[in-house]
Amino acid sequence: MTEAPEHQAPKGLEVGLDVVAGWIRESDEITEPLTAQRIGNGQSNLTYLLTDAADRRWVLRRPPLGHLLQSAHDVAREYRIMSALQGTGVPVPRVLGLWTPNDVAHMVMGFLDGYVIDSAAKGEAASPELRAAIGPSIARTLARIHAVPLEEVGLLDLASHKPYAQRQLSRWVRQLEASRTTESADLDRVIEILQASVVPQSDLTLVHGDLHLANAISDPETGEVIGALDWELSTLGDPLADLGTLLAYWPEPSDGLAPGIFGASALPGFSSRAELVDAYAQASGRDVADVGFWHVLGVWKVVAIIEGVRRRVLDEPGNASLGGVPTEEMVHGLSGRALTLAKEYGLPGA
């Protein structure tokens, strides 16, 4: 097979690298030629590492290829949120700008040099200090996100102020119906349980929507989070939803799930889910009594996201990430896990 020229844009980055270099030049010094490579195990927006001839680095994000579900993969929304968070104390990369060639949003941001645990292998290679520190640091980062003054940073109108649990259930049921690839009685049952178990909203804050090990850049020495990534699911809602999402992506050895992209936290030395909840409660001062509902909903959302990924790859194979394509077994395993959790937490109808 003939290799692509060294400075040709990789598949999915349909705009020329000379054009991208021009965008960067508006804010930063750059020495051409510019090179680009697909990075990350993310299965949603396409992410590229950009490097110039002087070894300066940036990151570019754009939506996946092919048909997109309504409101999904909104890079312009990511740009708005990350721009608003500059200088707030929430650890986010510096954003250079947003460009929309052919009506497709492309965001360029600064590169953060840190450690991302986006695989079990990365978790195994992490120092004992990093393993112990990163979970509580992610929990504290969530507390900082939830403390952002919405009106002051211009995000009060980012999303609806209606009760978040009902909004989430409605949205993700629609997403699941539009992209479902796998029949699962457990998954159908979990939807019924969640609809019967909705909890009152505790507060209205900025919600990241997807903060976990693979979306956090940490200092390799201290484990402190220096960058929270992937803000495409961010909205306004109940802060405990973010804690539930973190727990959903934080398997423990006793869960009995097959290792995968998010299996690193089951390795020795990583904090337990209970320790994450304690770290968040201490940093935020919030009541976390309803976290069980949000944990189950978080696992269910992971299943819905996996189904969306599977659908996009079936429709357009070029959307497959370096981490591979989720399997039907993952859908069944996580659906069963959500049902088990619902019973353990005593959710109505479980």
C-alpha cells in the first residue's frame, strides 16, 4: 500500500494543513510545514495532534464523519464552554479559535503535556503515587466545575434550566432509539427503572458530562489534573450527574467486567468509588445521598454512547478510533451491570 505524503492531512481532516497553519498563525508563532496525526481512543469527535517544524504542538478537534444525530458532537459548543472557562481555575487547555470550513466546526487548542490514562496499559505504567492521586483529583476538578459562576462567565443560557434527570432520560432514549444496534432485555429494564426512580434536582450548575480517566490530563509526578478534555456533552444540570458519570467509568476488581479502555481503575493502587464520592463531598460540600440514581444513569448512558459509536462505525468505517470498535458483549455486560447496580442501590422497581 502506498503511504501518504509526509505532510498530507490524515483521513478525516479534510481541510489542508496549510489552511490549518494559517489559523494557528492568527494566535501563535508557527514554523511550517505542519504535520498532523489522529490521536486518542475517543470514539466521538475526531482529534488530531498538530506539530510544526520547530516541534511546537497544538490539538485540533472536529466532528466525526457521516450523518450526525441532532445536537451531538457540537464542537462549536465545546469552544464556547472552554473559552468561557479560561481563567476560572477549571483546568482546560488554551483555545486558539474556531473555524468552520464547509460548515464543519474545527477548534484548535493548545497542547498540554501530561499523562492520560486512556488504557489499562497506561494504568499499569503509572506510578503508585499517580494511581492513588488521580481519582480524588478528578473528583475535586468536578467540584471546581460545579462552582463556576454561570452568569459571570456567560454560560447561564447554555442549556435549559428544567429538571436535568428528565432531560437526560428523554435525550438519551431518543439517541438510543436512533442508533441502537443490539437487542438487550436488561437495557430495556434499566430504562424502565430509571424512569420510575427520578430524583429531585439538587442544584443547577455547569456539568461536564464526560469526565473520567481518559478525559483527564494529569501531572505525571503529582497526579493532579492539569486539563479536563472533551466538553461536547457539557450542559447545565444537576452536579451529581457528573459524579455518577465518573463512577460509571470507574470499575473496581469486584465488578467482574472484562478489561477494556476504562479498566485501569481496577488495578491495585487506584482509589475506590467510595473514596471518589468522599473526595467530591469534601471538596464541594454537597449532599451526595442520591448518587446511586446518577451512577445507574451514568452506566446506562455509557451503553447509549457505545451504541452510537457502533452505529457511526457501521455507517462510516473511517470513524473507528485507534482503540477499536465497542462490541455487542460490552453492551450486554454494561446493561447487566446497570441492572445489578439498580438493585444494590434499591432503586424503585429494581
